[in-house]
Amino acid sequence: MFDRIACALAITMLAPACAVQESASNPSANPKTAESVPDGSAWQPYPGASKDAEFLKKTPAAFRPFVERCDPWDDWDKPAPPFKIHGSTYYVGTCGIAAILVANDDGLALFDSGTEGGARIVEDNIRTLGFDPLNVKALVVSHEHFDHAGGMAYLQKLTGAAIYAGQAASPVIRSGQSDPKDPQAGMHEPMEPVPGSVRSVKNGEIGTVAGLEITAISTPGHTYGAMSYQWKSCEGDQCLTLVYADSLSPVSSDEYKFSENEGYVTSYFDGLERLGRLDCDILLTPHPSHSQMLKRMRTDTMIEPTACAYYAIGKARDLEKRLRREAEETE
Ligand SMILES: [Zn+2]
């Protein structure tokens, strides 16, 4: 336990000992490896789907309806009650897929749409919170898959808002056709092409959308165009850094091999390294289950400054495992 925390803290302080680092022992022969990293994916096991009264008592009241309704791994289109995360940042997604709303004086910024069907639930949730979906001025994409961006066409038609996405994600969002280089190419149905503008964002770019200053962080790996985003949230005297970190799981079609795409694997580890070093008081992820959101909601507030480091370490180890398996299969 101590090692895990020390390592996560070390990563956040840029110490090289635990960070994803260079090693000659990587079975894929790629220059980056997570070999020396303790198992960050071994967060305390989630207590299960039971709506245990003791847990619910400790759960902040604002989170309770969501915790009562949703399970740790839940359906992508199952309606969920929206709730305030912190300051002017709200969860407006379904039980299984996140959509994050940030309300500013200049309008609303929405991160991800959910699926095509899920976008209607997101729209309803925005209204339930008392906001007008027509005030959404920016639609921001984590990665170019239908479960997170499949509702972008619907929401852009509804709001007229500009869409912001990673450089490699933008053509996919525009056309609805998956990127042939995508590890999951050919696995999903095409998405509806979006009718309006799609603006590409780059790593390190700081932009103001709908009055919100956002830093874009390139985190390729799950897809080529995958982006994570960071912004500040203030509530009273408390100002926190929020990170919406992309999926980052090495999932692919049966034929795809990460080990045959060495440059991609290097950029995958680079993105994880960037993510693990971010200031990150509250971590949010497109699949809430990937960062054990329900567990964090049940036991306290969602504040956990080491969460991005744990998350990055866990994903680096998943990628290592995947590369090892591919090496074994080709032996
Ligand atoms: Zn995906």
C-alpha cells in the first residue's frame, strides 16, 4: 500500500523512479516501459453492486441518487440523475458513459455526447439541472468512438455549437467513418457525420471555450485522436484542478498488434506519462468505471489528488501486459 502511494506521489512530483520510463527489458523492444511501476491498477476493490446502507450514509447527499441508481459497470444508455461534481462542473452522462458539463457566464461547455441514444439523456440531464441546452457553445470530444461521440451530430444540430477534437479525431467526427489506423477499425458501425464545424486541438494548447480555459493534453493509445482535458474549478474559497482523462485502454480488433506499431506505442506511453504528472484533484473518465468513480463517490468527495497518477500507472501496466501477450503469441 505504502509503495503504491509513494510511487503515485513520486510520479506527480516528476521523480523518475516510478514513472513510466525507459528500459531495455521491454518485450516489445519499444523504448518505454512500465516494468518498474508497482501495480497502480490495484486500487481497493470496489465493494460491489449492493446498495449497502453504511456506504450510502457516508455518500455526500448530492451524489446519492446516482450511487443508488447506477452500478459500477453499467449500461451505456441507462439514464442517470445528473449531479454537481464541483463548482460549476456537472455530471450529465448516463450510468455507463460520462458527459461533463461546465457552466460559465459565457455559456456551457459539454465534454462528450454519449452514444446517439445517450445524447438525448444528456440533453434531458442538462435541462434537469436548470440549464438550457441551446446555451451549449462548445462540444468537446475525448475520443472518436461512437460510445462517446455518437451523439455529437444530434447535439450539434440542436445547439449549433462548434465541436473540438484531437487532430486525428476530427476527420472521423466529420465523416462518421472510423480511422483505418484505429486499433478498433472495422469493429463499430459508422457514426452520423456532424453538420457543422469541427476544430482540431493540439497537445498543450490552452483555449477558452464558452468562457472556460481548458488545457488539451494529447493521450493517444486507445485511438490516434484521443485527448484529455484539464481545467480549474472554484467553489467558494476552494479552487481545484479537474482532469477529464481519456479511456487509454489497449483494446483492438483480433488482427491488430500494438507491437507492430512501435511509434504509436511510444506515443501511447508518452501520453500516459504526461497524464500521470498532471495536477489533478478530481479525475473524471469517459467510462466512469475505469476510474472507479462510484467508489470514490460513495466514500467521500471525489477529490483524490493521486488519481491521475494511479490511473496512468494502471493503464501503462495494461499496455505492458498486452505487449507481453503479443510477444508470447508470436513466439
Ligand atoms: Zn473507445
